[in-house]
Amino acid sequence: MELKPNGNHNNNNAAEKSEDTEKAKAERTNWGNGLEFLMSCISVSVGLGNVWRFPFTAYENGGGAFLIPYIIVLFLIGKPMYYLEMIMGQFTSQGTVKIWSICPGFVGVGYGQAFGTICIISYYSSLLALTLYYLFVSFQSELPWSFCREDWQNCVDSRPAEYTENLITGLASNASTLASNLTTPFSNRGVSLLADNETVKLQSSSEIYFLDVVIKEKLDISDGIGSPDWKLTLALLASWVVIFLVIMRGVKSSGKAAYFLALFPYVVLFVLLIRAVTLEGARDGIIFFLQPQWGELLNPTVWKNAVVQCFFSLAVGSGPIIMFASYNRFDHGIYRDAMIVTTLDTLTSLLGGITIFAILGNLAHNLNIENIQDVVRSGTGLAFISYPDAISKFQAVPQLFSVLFFFMLFVLGIGSIVALQSTIVTIICDQFKGLKYWKVALGTSMCGFLMGLVYVTPGGQWILTLVDFYGGTYVVFILAIFELAGIVWIYGLQNFCDDIEFMCNRRVSLYWRMCWSFFTPVMMIIIFIYSMVTIEPIKYSELYFPEAGNVAGWLLFGIGAAQFPLWGLWYVSRHREGSFCSSIMASLKPSEKWGPANAEVKREWQIFKSQKAAQRAVQKESSKLGFFWRKITNFCGSNI
């Protein structure tokens, strides 16, 4: 379905408003250079999604069983969506909401994505607080998670010297005594050691430290989630101060910081990778991660998780890519950047995955566990257990490597949140032109800090799981489907490809056309429907959420998803054109505001589109004449 711009959207003072809008667009700040844009995209797409979320998602889905679907999804959904969002931002020089002048009735997609982005920001900042906490305690003479404390039941030191066969043998010989001392909080975590028909739960000191000392995990939230931990609260506050300082001047400040945010993490990751692969048992973990399990290709749940991870990793469906691209020059070489970032994203995910699973292989070896998936409990805390455990095994100055690692993780988190937060600030500033950017940045940062407090409570990981599942995952997923449908199916694939050809001076290949028009939307729709039909109550630490938690989760999803129809109806009610049905159809046509921001470029684009339409009309007529001519010659030939 291809629609031409609709000229009936504006009121009597439309011309005056249009001039003001053009002026505002023309004054939009641009990146200092193209490299700043590339580094910014790398800092958000190659961030926490790769080092924190990818390993635990792969761990929960069977390692190699997840890797093949993830790579397939990356090529059929991730890359097409990433390139599409880059194009939309650069072509219009507008943020997530304003780009919907392409199809005004779909403006709710932009607002819904903003809601999903806020959900993600709220808990991402708590991860920054955790990294800062670990960063600060890494300056101690001995890493506090590397050794067991007297009151820690069934603990195994993470220090190399304590990982000995004698320790395991000693624990096994006294299995009955240890088993009798097991307490309820440890029944849902750790690993098992079988001896004399008794099961002993063993945990590394790094796992106990994270669960009992850092987050003070609460396994029952029926009586509430508790109060914010004061140390994590201070770390959360410090994180938001840094975020504000980076974004306060828009791309002028974040662009300069992007060089460090994008490049520094790779240095530390490579150092940690080298150490991880040299650990005893690392080979088994890496094989578990890389070895394909072809039978899992028929498991729809793995495909759903692959799509969700792809969205998080590339930051598509939530606005940052559109926002970053909107600050580009109109003629920037965006195709090259899209290919560079998506390729780096994949390589970094593999790098993070190999590192984590090498560490898990070492843990399995030291704890005498055959199944890698039984080593530690999966979930958001995996990176705060496995990575610290590996760092504890460094023979020389582990404190130095710990400081470097958690500083790297903090940098990755800053890169991700800066992009997400800038998306919200850009939406507000685009909507209210008179507001100062730094004031909006300050206000949203304060709100982000207040929302983050709920996640630094003893029950905060429960809330993180809930918001991530209902607010971050499903809201972003369903709105991404509508985003693609509005651009490719409503505005029209050919119209969109013409716009790309005009902006990039290159024709769109068959790969992109097939993905945008068929493979990407169909796969996303099928996976979403399946996931909704088979959805089960979510769990944390193998414990089900209370009923009130599930109700709150569905309410969260409903608020995000409802933005699409509610804002669509709002637009229709404000722009009535005859009957209600006629108004709906009119809302699906691009408004006069759609197109390049620069007035001169927009005129050239309109001429280009007219020429393309004329060429197709001639080609269509020629094809008809050719068809009839062949019919005539065939008929005459058969009668001679």
C-alpha cells in the first residue's frame, strides 16, 4: 500500500506553522563529525546487551542451542530493523515521535516506544549502581568476594589456592553433616555435590557475596521488597550524576565522550578473554557455548528469546538509533555505519559469550559438575558472579583487573543509558521547542534516579525481572511490529526505497526489500503470537511471582501497548476529514511535514519522487502496450 502525501492535515495557519517547523529543524545540532555518530552507535549497540544480557540469555537457552537462532535472527530481523531506523532518523532529522509524520495515525508507536525506553532506563541504572559498588570494593587489599566467611554455609573460595580437590573431598566426606546445616535461602541456588546419598549445595564465594552481601536478596516478597540499600543508593546517585554530565549539552558532549565509551571496553574484554580461555576446564564451557544443537531450531521459545536479545543488543525498537541518526547530515554514508555497527555487535556478543562460558567451564571443573547449566543460577546477576569469580583467579594483582573490568562495565552501561536517556530528552525537546536541553536532561535524570531506587532494595531483582519481561521485552516487541508495518506496508516499500535512493544515492538491494516486506514482519508476528499463546507466569530464582505481581506486569504491558491506539484516536479526533472512516484513512497518509528537514533538499526530493512516479507510469504503460502487441502478433502469426 503506497500513499502520497496528504495536503489536508493542516489548519488555516498551516503555512506559518510549517515555516516555523522548518526553521526549528534547520537549527538542529549536528554531530561534530561522522566518526562521533559511529562511536555513539557502537557505544549503545555494543554495550550491556552484549556483556551482561547476551551471556545469561544464552546460558538460560542452552548455549549453542541459542547461538544459531540468534545469528539467523540477526540477519533476518536485527540488521533490517537497525538499517531502517537509521534511515528514518537521518532522512527526517527528527526523534522517535516526530518521524511519524510519515503515517500520523501511527504516532502512538513513538510514544509507546518512549514508555518502553523509560522502563529499560529504570533498571539499567541499577546495574550501573552494582558496577560502581564492585568498583569501589575492588580497591581493598583482598577482593571481598574471593574468599568464604565463617557464616557462609557450603561455600567454596573463588581464590585459586582454595579450589583444590582436598576441599571438595573434605566436603564430600562430611556431606551428611553439611546437609543438615542447609538453610532455606540456599535451597534455590548453588550447585550439588552427591556423596553418601546426600545432596550438598555448594556455592562459590563470588555467588554468595553477590546474593547475600551486595543485593541482600529477598526470596519472598509477599511482605514487600524492603528499603533501598544506602550503599547502592549512593552508587545509583553517582551514576545519574555522570549520565547527566555526559548528556547535558546534547551531541556536543555525548559525541566527544563516545570515543572513550566505545573503544575502552574492548581493551579490558580482550584481557579478560585471554585469562578466561587459559583457565582449567574453559574448553568445556566454550564447546557448550559454540556447539550447535540443531534440534533446538524447532523450539519457538529459543527463537523468541533470540529476537528479544537482538532488540536489546542492537537497541532497536526503543528509539536510540533513530535519535542518533537524526543528528546526522542528510548525505551521511549511513549504510556503511549500519554494517559496521551490526557486525561489531555480533562479534562483541561472541566475545562476551566465549569469556563467560570459559569461566563457567572452569567453575564446573572446580566444583566437579558435569552439566554447565548447573554451575550457577542464571539471571541478571550472572555477570556479577562469573566475571568476579574469574578475576579472583588472576595470579598477579587481581585488584587491578577488577578495577579495570568494573570500570569497563560501568562505561558500557553509561554508553547504553546515555543513548536511551537522550532519546527521551530529544522527544521532549522536539515537542516543546522552548525548553532548554540541559534542564530537560536534569529533570529526566532526577526522575531516573527516583525510579531506580526500587531496584536497589532486597526485592529489587524481582522488580527488575518483572519490568524487563513485561515493560522492556513485550512492549518493545509489539511496537516494533507496528513500526515496520507503518513504514513498509502503509507508507509503502517502493516509496521508502525511493527515499533511500534519493538520500544515499544507491538502489536498495533485493535482500533489504525481501526482509522489510516479508521475512522480518512475518517472523516477528509469528514469534510474538506464539509467545503470547504459550506465555506462562514468570519466575525469579525458580519461584513464581505472587498474583499481584503478574497483574502489575500485565498492567505495565497494557499501558505501553495502549499508546498506539490511544494516540491514533487522538490524532483522528484532532484532524477530522468527513466521516470517521475517512479520517482514519487520512491519518494513514504522510502529512506535509514528512520529508527532509532542509527546505531546499525537500524540494529536490519532491521533484525526484515526481520523476520516479512518471517513470513508473511510462513503464507500466509500455508493459501494457507490449502485452497487447505480443497478443496481436501471436494471433496474426497463428492465422497466417
